[in-house]
Amino acid sequence: QVQLMESGGGLVQAGGSLRLSCAASGSIFSISAMGWYRQNPGKQRELVAVITFGGSTRYADSVKGRFTISRANVENTVYLQMNSLKAEDTAVYYCNVQLPTGWAYWGQGSQVTVSS
């Protein structure tokens, strides 16, 4: 069984910063990639950023230059550093882990609210 624990969400003013964290635990022997998605009611869930455990990264065009995804020295932990936040970044952010077998797991979601 795999569990993802998220932390770091909150309320900030536009232009501010937040850092989300996600730690995976349980029956994990290897991970292909970890990433962050976001979603609001009535909208599709969208990919924000992803990092493979080979070190490559990919970002949504809307967050390039502002967000940075990284992997901690502590194994199976990933961060999303969010700078220059905008009101349109407001969403519930979900951590995702993908295993080499194809199985995927989701965190509980973290609310990020950016005020104008």
C-alpha cells in the first residue's frame, strides 16, 4: 500500500510564494516519476509539473519561469516551489506518483488560494 502526504498549502497574496511538499511511503521499491496536478470545480485536472527520478522535468506553459519542481535528498519526497503567484494559480493541488508497473497514486489535495 502506498500513501502520499502533502503539506504546504495556504493563502497568499499575488506575487507571493509557497512551497508544497509530498512524501511517499509504503510498499515502494522504485518510482518512475512524481508530479503535481491542480483542479478547481468545473474544470479539468491539469498537469502542473513532473519530475522523473532520472532528473528530467517538465512544466505547464502557464507556470514556466515561476514554479520549480525538485526532489529532496530524502528519498521519495518531492517539492513544488511556487513563486510570483497569480490569482489564476488558485486551485487544489494534488501530488501524484507513478510506479514502473504503471500503478499511480494520488495525495489528498492541498488548497492553494492566491488573493489579488
